Amino acid sequence: MDTQGLKQSFNDAFGYTAERVYFSPGRINLIGEHTDYNGGNVFPCAISMGTYGAYANREDDTIRVQSANIPDAGLIEFKTTDIAFDQSVSWDKFVRGVMFELGKLGHTVDHGFDLFVHGDLPDASGLSSSASIELLIGNILNEEFNFGLDQLSLVKNGQAVENDYLGLNTGIMDQFAIGMGKKDHAVLLDTNTLKYEYVPVELGDNVVVIMNTNKRRELVDSKYNERRSECETALARIQAGGEGFSTLGDMTQEDFDKDTYLIDDDTLIRRARHAVIENQRTLRAKKALTAGDLTEFGKLVNASGVSLRYDYEVTGAELDCLVQTALKQPGVLGARMTGAGFGGCAIAIVNQANVASFTKAVGDVYKQEIGYDASFYVANIADGPRVLEG
Ligand code: GAF
């Protein structure tokens, strides 16, 4: 749906013309996976796929929202004060959640509005459709209600929606990548200090291909929380052994080797090893990319994938099939899953000239082995949330 189509949908739903159209991107993560809640580095970028919202103010205290992606939910209506968490509501939980968390900071939505939303991010695909809508709503309200918040505050607010309002124990990577997105750049973010740096993504003749398993990330929340607590337990054992590290992200590989015996459990050792080494690998990957050493960059991307598959165990048959098949194709520098895992998407860095044959070959093998189609998109690295019209 283009901007015109979105405005038409707003008109069809509400019977008048929208005042403004906003956009908020999705994200891919190049490397640095499952490091953000371990105090490590991440290296994501915002992409041109995302969530669009056509908006108009109302003078009363009614909020009406509709999403083209969830037609069954129809037109949803609630009052500006009716924003406490309610398990039974549909996607409007994101609208209410953003308002609720902003309210805690003293920023109150004091009149109603109408909003029609459409996203071109495949739902539950690991490209952060949730963070995209959280930042869309946050940016709209900040602009329309003159809250005067900077983007970092909106990023933190988005994470608060996940953690405090929805009860999902996620890190800050997704909201940060989206809120702070910059065209043709990745963000190297140290999640311990929130210091960050923009790094140009110069891949020469290569592009990033997103490979979608089309497997919904079922069970992702419980498995995600399980990985997180496994890392916390491993860290607690290291600390109980007398070490002063406050996160796994503080440890070098040498520190970890020296302290592995303190963890004393095969699964916990593998989880923590991933977190520590992935963090170091992310810094090396950033260096390689900056130096234009794409071969080294690709190898580090592959190493991340291996660690996520065998040590962190967050891949599964679908992601493994895509990544393993991708790595056998000509013109591929590297491939790995991206995001939380357990389904969702993988990325591959592919020579532009090979993209068509690449997607055909990987798609054919996937269909044959998994039984249904994968989808492929070339990633355009894009800016963060913005007003498109009005
Ligand atoms: C999900 C989470 F939301 C992020 O915070 C991050 O932990 C990611 O999984 C894994 O790197 O997208």
C-alpha cells in the first residue's frame, strides 16, 4: 500500500481526510545477536520496510484505530484514559502501551485521534514489527502532542512497553535500531553504556538479502526468556566465584576461558560462551567492515550463525536450511539468522549479479526440504521514523 492508498484507507475507515502520514522502519541485525540483554554490542540497521500510519486529531476523548494487517480486528475504539494493560485487546495494545508508558513520564494524551495503520513487514518474522509500531506511535504522539522528547527517550519508551507493559523481557536493540536508524549505515551500540556509532554499510557489489522462513516464531517468548535466564544464571555463578563482572558483555574471551569452570553446566557454558564471544565478534566485524575487508566480515557473520545454532540453539530446521543452502551458493560472503530466532528471518550477503539465481536455488531447496515457500527481499538500509506527508 502506498501513501495514497493509506490515505484512501483512512478515508474509507473514518469518512474524512488524514492530516499527516508517518512511517517507522523495521530492522535487521548484521551481527551481535542475543547480546543486548547481556550488556554486549549489537550492530543492526533500520530497513525501508516498516509501518505506515495515517493520522488526524479529534477534539473529543475518543481514539479510533484500524490496521490493514489485522482486518478481523476491525475499527477499534477506546477512550484516552482507557489504557491500562488488558490481555484481551488486539494490536491496539501497542497504542495503549505507548500512551501508558509516556503517561508515566508525565506526557498525557489529552484529546482523541484517528489512526489507520499498514505495515509491509511480515508479521512475527524477526524484522521487529512490534518495535516498528511502538516507535511509530511514540513519534506520532511526540509530534502531535508536542511532548518535546528526543528519539532516545522514545526508544527507551518503546522498550518499556515491551518490558513493563507487555511483560516481555527483551533488550533495547530493536527499538534503538529503528529509532536511531540512518540510511546506508548500521549502528554499533554498546548496550552497557548506550554509547553508539554510525558505521557506513559499504558492501561493494554485494547486497543484503533477507530470507524469510515464513515460519511464525511460535514459543519465541518463553524460549527467549529461557535463554535470558540461562545467561543470568551463568553470570551469577561466575560472580559467586568471586569475579567482579557485572555483565557477560564485560568479559573477554580470555576472562571467559579462565572462569568457565565456575559455571559447571554444559548448557549454561554454551549459552554464556555465545554471549561473550558474539560480543567480541561484533567488534571485530565492525572493524572488518570499516576496513573494507568484506571477506573477513562475511566469515564473522558465518561464525555468529554457527554459534547461534550450536551454542545458543535458537535456529531450527527452517533457518538452518536457508543458511546452509545460502552458504553453498556462488557469490555469497556470509549468512546467518537475524533477530530472536526460532523461525523468522535470516540474512545473506550476496553479490548483486547472483541475487536472482541465489533466491531461485535457495527457494527451491527450501520448498523441497521444508514443504512450503520461503520469501526473499533485498534489504535497503533506511532512516528512522519520519513524517512522510503533511
Ligand atoms: C529480539 C529482541 F527484541 C532483541 O532485544 C534482541 O535480544 C534480539 O531478539 C536477539 O538479538 O529481537
